[in-house]
Amino acid sequence: MLKEKIKWNEKYKTLTLKPPSPLLNYIPNTINKKALDLAGGLGRNAYELVKKGYVVDLIDISDIAISKINHPKINTFCLDLDNYIIPQNEYDVIIKIKYFNLNLLKQTANALKKDGYFIFETIPKYSISKNEFFEIFKSFDIIHLNENPFQFVGVKCGCD
Ligand SMILES: C[S@@+](CC[C@H](N)C(=O)[O-])C[C@H]1O[C@@H](n2cnc3c(N)ncnc32)[C@H](O)[C@@H]1O
């Protein structure tokens, strides 16, 4: 969405890299498994995933943010997630932190491989009912859950 791109590009002219989300502590270390960082911004969480051994696809609408990321294990894509279809059964980890898009959320469960981790945190102005959320992630084991802000870390158990 052009409005979002302009808004975030303006912010990223001056924003600097913040520490990664503590939720990433739930993710196990690995060697070269695949992670997806949806609306990853300047890559604070993607860099942490790389430290844990992942190769990361990071998508964000801001070309300014993307232009500031330079790491051989982070593949960047400047795309509008409003129109994005995530490939199915592709990722070992997906993170979606401080960005809300219901259509994308619904795709996430299928985009993860079995035993894949999903990390989600939403900002207060957006909401999804608990029933709707847990209907989407009914095949996940819950590792961490928090009400406010709403946080979820789950592992796809492979059973429906
Ligand atoms: C609050 S920031 C969060 C960034 C990152 N997830 C983090 O935790 O640091 C929201 C991000 O969403 C991105 N964004 C907003 N609308 C988008 C869209 N339609 N498609 C892709 N990225 C979008 C912004 O550019 C921004 O980087």
C-alpha cells in the first residue's frame, strides 16, 4: 500500500536498529534452516535468526529499510504484503512481529513445515478474536502465550 510505504520510508530515514524481540529466545539454534521475517523492517530479528543459524527471507514494503540490510544470509524482498502469497510448506520459522495482516496470518500455518515455529506479536490497535486466532493455529503446540501485548509462540505439530 503506497501510503504505508511513504509513511515507513519517512520513519526509516532516521530509525536505527533496535535489539531483537525476546520472543526469539524460544527458537532453537540450527544450521541453515529457513526462516521468514514478515514486515521485518531494519532486520533486528532477522540478524538474531542468522546468529541462531537460519537463512532468512525478509519482506518489507520500505525500500529504505531494505537498503540498510546487508548480510549474505538475509535475502531481502521489497514487497507489499497486502498482495503476498506465502509458499506452502516452505519455512522452519516464521515471525510476524508488530505488523498485522489477517489474510497473511491465515496463510502462515500452511507455510510452515512440520515442527516449524511461529512467532507472533501484534500491536494493540489491531485485534483478532481468540477464537479466530486459535482456529487458525489449532494444530500448534503452544510454547508461549501473552495477553497484552498479544504474543504467541507455537510449534506446528503436524496433526489436524
Ligand atoms: C512496527 S514495524 C515492525 C518491524 C519489525 N517487524 C520489527 O519488529 O522491528 C512495521 C513494519 O511493517 C512494514 N509494513 C507496513 N505495511 C506493510 C505492507 N503492506 N507490506 C510489507 N511491509 C509493511 C513497515 O515498513 C515496517 O517495517
